[in-house]
Amino acid sequence: MAKLVTVSEMVAIEQAADAAGWSYAHMMEAAGASLAESVTAHSHSPEKSVVALVGPGNNGGDALVALRLLAAEGCKAQALLVGERPAGDKLAQQAKKAGVTVKPFTLRSARAALARSTVVLDALLGTGARLPLREPFAQALELAAQVLAAREQPPLLVAVDCPSGMDCQNGEVAPQTLAADLTVCMAAIKQGMLTVSAFPYLGQLEVGDIGLPADLPAWGAIRREVIDSSMAQAALPRRPLDAHKGTFGTAMIVAGSQKFPGAALLAAEAAYRSGAGLVSVAASAGVQAALAGHLPEATWQLLPQADGGIAAEAAPQLAEALSRSTAMLLGPGLGRAAATGAFVRAALDLTLPPLVVDADGLRWLVEIEDWPQHLPPGTVLTPHPGEMEALSGLSSDQIQANRLELAEQYAQMWGHVLVLKGAFTVVAASDGRSALLPLATPALARAGSGDVLAGIITGLRAQGVPAYEAACAGAWLHGQAALRAAARLGGIGGVLAGDLAAELPALMGG
């Protein structure tokens, strides 16, 4: 599990660790060891030649430690110093003793070293850097960019803690910043990195260990996380050999209308592909007629129809069908007919299983007084910014400018789990936990992709996964499915929402 921190929080954590006896020197040694391990794991050249652009800060120290350890393993290692390192720098001295070539960054030394290296460590400036860049750092990055761009076989470019020239508070990026292949972020991911402006410069993102004491209060107080594969996989239910369909629950999908029948299909297939044992679709006969042959595994609860949607008097029939349901999705493609709005209000007064509300279901909530009180505890709400605007009364611009904090605020205010969709989807729980998905891809900018996400989360809830964990795992699965679909299809532009569900089994594993 990776934590998400502000720059000031990370400074306070390091200060607290130092005060508790885990010194900055210990942290730097651990960070350098972690960095060296990442370089070894990701560099596949038979002859490793590692050059580090070393600045005056702590990430420069991390790089010197890593070079020392890599040299001990037989790597040709060189440090090019930019700016003033501390007087009598012990880290530089130790690196020299281990066989690392340490010299000032000059035009000549940089051209020679960068033209031949198989790995380049960018350790000029760390997470405390602010823009605009000052000299000599801007010039050093410009020269490095020129040399690397001229190479036929570019080296592995590894950013130490963050790419130099990135403001890790707000995500602004200097024009001289080098786009990394790999960023080894120390201890925790900094909030500004996961922004539309900064994210393309990170490459693959890993978290390096700096050895913080597990019982450090300042570290334990951080409740923001970054959703990764280990977090998602830990939430997924085990699948025993003696399982039957009842083992994995029943997902009830209340969705679809004459205008939007496909929403029910997308959500139902996603619920199945995320592991639910049985998926039942509660919809009108018109929706069933349009979709029945497309998902033969689904069962159907036919509800009366009015004005192209579900009729107001359908709630009692839904109640009968819910007796065996272990989770329910309400909303995709329901439409805006007045009769359907009356049905939604009546449905929320039923005894409901764990609930996910999406799309039109969210917009109908707004018309119900004290709507959070009508939802089962731990309901998962999945708005995009426009739906969040309707729920909160804030403008989309306000929401997008402060996504994480607002999601946290409203999740606690409403008492439910909130999934604020979009680039860097946010999941927030009413107990103060929150998580951010490190993903922004146009592959999800398609009608129906939100229906798939809602179906995934509902399928996980049907299997007994707690609400927050199901929302986090669902967001990760959804995002990775989009990336896999784009790779399979050969491009992002042609990915459809219907392409996503087929990718889920491989992502979920056994």
C-alpha cells in the first residue's frame, strides 16, 4: 500500500522520524538501497553504466548511495555534481572509495557520460523544488535533454523521488523537465505528482522504502492512499475449489430504459466478470427483449413500464426479487421519466442489500429530501463531475479544482463511500479514509464506461467485499481494463465501454 502525502506532510514525517532516532542518514541509506534495487530490476542491459545528475538536496544523496551500491555490484558508476553539495560531503567520499567517478557537471563531462550510459539517474532537484528553475539546474537539464534526444538507443531514465523541475505541491512542471521512464518516489507519493500536468513525466511509478518506523505516529496519521495492484488484489475474494454460484453472491442490476437499454447490459456483464455468482437484471420488458440474447447468463426480473422507463408501481415487484440479492446497483440508463423518479423514491424505502448508486440514480437522489438518510449504510455513490455538481450544488470547476478534499468532505457529510470519477478517480469513505487512482487515460472517455465501473463495484459488493475496498479495487480493475483493451486494440481512440469487461478475468487472476 502506497500512501499519498503533501510535501509539507513528508517533511514533518521525516522530522518526526529523525527525532525518534531514525536519522536522516539512515533514511538516505535506505532510500539509496531501494533506488539501487529498482535500477537493477529495470535495467536489462548486460553492461550497466550508470550516470547520476546529482544536485545539492537529499535526493542527490540518495543517488550517491545508490551509485556506491551499484559500483559494488560491478556497475560502472559516475556522479556529475550540479550545484554545491555540503562541505566535506561524506556520501560523495564514500562513493569515490567504492569506485564511483565523482566530478563536476560540465559541458564536456556531461556529453561524454550521457552519450554512453545505459542508466541515467535524475537527482538534481527533489520534492521541495519550486518554479521557475534557476541556474545551473535549468541549463543542466537542457543539455541532458539534447544529448539524450540524439541517442539511437536511449538509456533508462530514472527520476529520484520526482523528476527535476516538477513542483510536487501543485503539479506544475518546468519546460526543462525530463520525462522519466521510472520514478522511484521515496516513502510516499506526493500529491502534486498525480495531476494531469505532472503525470506524463513520471513513467512507471514505484515507491522506495526509507525505513520509517512502523509505529511512527506522524506516519500512521496519514489516511490517504494510492490505489495499486496490491491494494486491489488484497480486496478480491478467494475462490475455493468447492465453491458454487451462491458462494459469490447475487447482484441485482436495476437499470436501463427504452432510450438507454445498453447501460443495463454493460453493468450486468461487468458484475459477472468481476466474479458475482449470479446477476439478475430488473428492467422493463422492452429492455429485456432488446438485451436477453446478449447476456444469456443473466436472469431477469421484469418490471412494469411507463414512458419508456420503469413504472412507479414497480417497487413491490423489486422487493420480492431482492430477498436473495447480496448487492444492488441502481441507476445506469434509468432515464428521466417522472414515473421512474417515483419508482426510485419508492425503491429506496425498501429493505435493500448493499447498494451502489450511479448515473440517473444519482440525479434522482437530488429530488429526495435528506436523501443520504434513505440509503443503506455504506452505500457507494459513483458520480462524474457533472453528477457531483448536481449532488453537491458546487460548480464542476470548483469540483475539479479540489477533487480530493471535496470528495473527502462530502463522503463524511453524507455518510457513504464516494467515488468521484474522472482523471485520477478519488475514493473517499465516511470514516476519513481516501484513495486516489494513479491513472488518467482517454480510453475511458466513452459513453458507458461508468456503467462498467458501477457493475464491477456491485459485483464485488455482492461477493461480500466491504464498500470502500470494493470501490478502490473496482476503480483499479476498471482503469487497468481500459489500458489492456487499448493495447489489445492497438490504440486508445477506438476503445468502447463494451471492450472493458472481457479484460477483467486476467486482471483478477485465480
